[in-house]
Amino acid sequence: MAELALSKSVKELNFSVIREMSLLASGYEGVINLGIGEPDFVTPAEIIEKAFADVRDGHTHYTASQGDPQLLKKLAKKISLDNHLTISSENILITHGGMGALAAALRCTIDPGEQALVLEPHFPDYAAHIKLAGGVAVGVSSCFEEGFVPRPEVIAEAITPLTKVIILNSPNNPTGGVLQGGILDRIAEIAVNNDLIVISDEVYDEIVFSHPFESISTREGMAERTLVIKSFSKSYAMTGWRVGYCYGPQALIKEMIKVVNYSTACVSSIGQRAALAALEIDPLIVSRMREKYVERASLVCEQINSFPGIRALEPKGSFYVFVDISGITGDSRKFALDLLEQARVVVVPGYAFGKSGEGCIRIACTKDEGILSEALNRLKEYLETLQKVAVSK
Ligand code: PLP
């Protein structure tokens, strides 16, 4: 039989490097997986109990494509309070995780051939969703020395007549960077001056270590051009429930509802009831998880910065530590594969996050301190072996 004539745009996509690393790890015994970015905590019991009670009460049907009306109403109240603005249910859409929002947003904002700016290093899925929408992802570079904070002038230089969208991610996966203050003002100015739509991925907004979280959507002139993406996955340890949401201009939300309608009808009613329950739990439960991430990140950074040849960027949020290994090698894939093979530790090679990520690795602090310490010991031993080999040459 002749080769199946499958869609070029999908065939051209690479499989996720993050998933690939975990798949490779499954072939080894005794691996510590610091690759996948998902909380190790179990979903808080209050959420599980309430969701199951709602299922028994009959919440087992399709909901409106836009979402469960009670959840929409509750979110409208929360978003308005948190951001000192007035948002109504018409501005909100419940999605299949933050990813569902990303996919629908890019479908609705990008036409074939148009460009979206992605600030490197970036969550790899952005480039995939842009491509699936027929668009072109244009990377904006940044560097370790500057904490991977993007330079406004570099962003401005990357804009062409075909640029429609800029995607921001704060707190950032993979760097743990947080955009705040002046840099947000400058990016907002660039977006307004160039009439760009901003997709602000804020799925780690509850995992900010010191300053209160700031969203670009609150900057002057931004509410009408920003789609904010949030998720229950990371803040409430609810990755498997697959619930996220987004809010922004009603005109955009209206189009995005069509995409959800035709692709999945709606988000699982059970997941949505769990999300509603999550909004009612004691905020202390969320802050305890955040405190754990702070402790873990500081343990990892302190240790890494005492190891030879590598250095860690102190994260300001999320649960990732981005580590510069360029003093040892510029080939992050080989480093990650050798580390798995020889030390049984999974990390994600930085090239997966765009060109600026090469020469780095991402460590997810999603294991308890004991396991993280064991992984760090293995990494240290691996680095010492490399040093011995280098000396003997
Ligand atoms: N955005 C970023 C930056 C992420 O890291 C992730 C998941 O890792 C997502 C969005 C999507 O998460 P979910 O679909 O589970 O909400």
C-alpha cells in the first residue's frame, strides 16, 4: 500500500521532548524523574469529595460549551476581585486545561502565514499550537546572564507586518522567571503601539515566591487586547482533571467557544465541578504547596551552585530550576541522555524550549526533599566523573 497521505502540518511537528525523556526513562530501573512538570501532591481531599458528591447529584451531563454556569459565575467574581476590574461570565471560557485555551486562542487569532512572537526559553507547546493554526512562531532570544528577562528592544525588533500575537508566560516554564514592574509596562506599550493581541499564560500564577503576582492585562490599554490563560492543574495539583480557563475580550471568547464546541463539546462536567470545589477550599492548602516549592527550589539552587561547572538561576515562581551547563557542554540533549543512562536522573534538555534554552537543563522540583537530595547527589557524582575524564585526557 502506498504511504498514507497524512497532513503535512501535523507530520512536521516533533514529538514532545519532555514526554520523550519520560518514555526513555521507563526503560530503566530506579530512575528519579525530574522531567515532567506536574505537582507530586494529590488533589486536596476536599476537592475530590465535593466533585464526587456533585457527580452523585447528577452533574454527569454535557455542560454549555462555554462552561458550567456556576463555575463561570464564581470565576467572574474571583477575577474581578483579584484584578480590581469588572469581568462578567461573557468574558470567560472554561477549557481543557490551559492547553485547551492555548489551542483555541491560536486557532482564533492566527491565520495561515501570520506570525506569533514567543519569548525564549518558552513552553514548547506554543510553537506547536502556532504551527497547527498555520502560523509561524518567531522566537525572541534572551540569555542566562540577564536572568532570561526579555529585552523590550529585542521584542520590538522581531515585529513584522505579519505579527499578530505575542505570547507571554509568567511565572515562566522553564526558567522560573516572573515578569513584573517596568518590563510589563514596556511590553504593554509595544503591544498597544503595534496593535498586537497578547496571550498571557499565567498557569503558575499561584506559585510566585515573593512579590504579589502582576498580570499584563491590568496595564493601561491591555484588557481589550489580552487573553489571560489560567489553570487548575498546577495551583491545586489537579493536572489529571484537565480544567483551565481563560478570560479576555468578549469578541475573542465568542469565537473560541465555537472551537471548544466543535472540538470537544465542553470540558468534562466532573472536572468542572472539581474546579468549582477548588475555588472554595481554604487558601492555606494552596500556600502550603507553594511553600514546599520554595523550599525545594532553594535546596536545588544552593546545591547546584556549589557543583563544579554548572550554575542555577534562582526562580521567582513556578516549580522549575533552569541550570546553565554550558561550562561543560553546549549539547543539552546529550547531557540529559547521559545523565539518564549513567545517573538515572531525568531532566529536560534546554533546547526543547527554543534556541536560547540550549546549554541549559530544566529540573522540576516536583519530588520531596529526600528524593531531590538523592537526585542531586547523583548529578554531583556524574559531574565529578566528567571532570575526571576531562583531566585524564
Ligand atoms: N502553560 C504552561 C507554561 C505550562 O507549563 C503548562 C503545562 O505544563 C500549560 C500551560 C498547560 O497546562 P494544563 O493544560 O495542565 O493546564
